[in-house]
Amino acid sequence: MAVNTTGLPEQELYAEAAPLIAGAVSRIRAAETKGALGHLLAKEVESFSLFDLQIIGGKLNSEVERLPSPYREAIRPYFREQLFGKHHELLTKYRTGGFISMNEPLRDKELFHRFCDIISASCLSWEQLHDRNPNFHNPRNRLFYYLVSAFTMFVLDEPGHPVGMPFPGGYTVEKRGRNYYCLIRDKEKEVPTSICNFCPALQKEDC
């Protein structure tokens, strides 16, 4: 199942996606090392067809176009890098054997498990059913976002949002030496499904 082109009612589409998402989460949750997680994430991501990726890209473009200019133009390349740049990096590492020697344990296994716990609830949320394009309603396509984010944050130990990505108010994600900093990281704690709650970036103080 990729997109809602079969005429299934939304309730049935969500019911059909639920076990697929749960299965993917169960598989990646079993990872003990960065290399194992990268391998498992790549296998899950490979199941998304080119058409799936086109739909996901269309959803991303739709969300960006709703933002005001000039912020829309400034942030567009960072969203693309966050999703499709990392997707390309994930598959490249997998296909070139880049995960074989990555034997380091996950930086915080308990945190990773908490990340896994929120994936299904977020993917199966009905909050986006008002979207004009019914193809965007597919919960499995939302899973793609979490798979790529898991690679970025738990395999690469990089922030979920790319360095330099601008936020309203003129703030950006920064890298200083080996550490990453983000001013808004802790402001997302009230949103339990936000990837910011699992990001390795440190909270930057407003100065």
C-alpha cells in the first residue's frame, strides 16, 4: 500500500497501515548498534517506491508553500535536505557497505526506544485529514519522515533539523566544535511527537 488510490475510506486506509507501521517500528527497535540500525532503516526505506517519494515530496512542497515569503524561500532547501538529502545518504551508506564497521552502541538506547514508541501514534493521527489531496493522508508515508529522522539523530548523531536551518525569530541550528545547538529544542516538549524531543542538539540559551 502506497497511496490512497484504491478508493478505500480513510478509516480502512488507516486500519490497513497500522500493522505495517507497527512491524517497521518493531524491526528497527531491535537494533543495538548504529550500524545495525542504519541497515534496518535502509531496508525499511527501500520499500518506498519512486511514486511514494513523489507523493511525499508533494506533501513537503505543499507545506512549504503555505509559509509566508521570504521565510518560505529561505527554509525550502533545508527541508529538502532534512528529508531527501538524508534519504540519499542513508541508502548510499547501505549500498556501499558503510554500516558494516559501525559497531558503536546507540548513544541513548532508552531515548531511542521512546522515539520508537511515538512513531505509530504520530503516523496514525487524523489531524491532517482536512488536506486537499487525499494521497497525502497515507499514514505509511508519514513513517518515512520518522525513519529518516532516526538515521539522522541516532545513527549519525546529528540534529534532526540541518545546521543553518532558520526558524521564525531569526534563530538557526548551530554547530560549535563537535556540539550542536538549537534555541528552540526545549520549546517542543509540549509536543510529544516532535523529533526535537529526541535530538542530540543541546539547548542554546538566548543571548
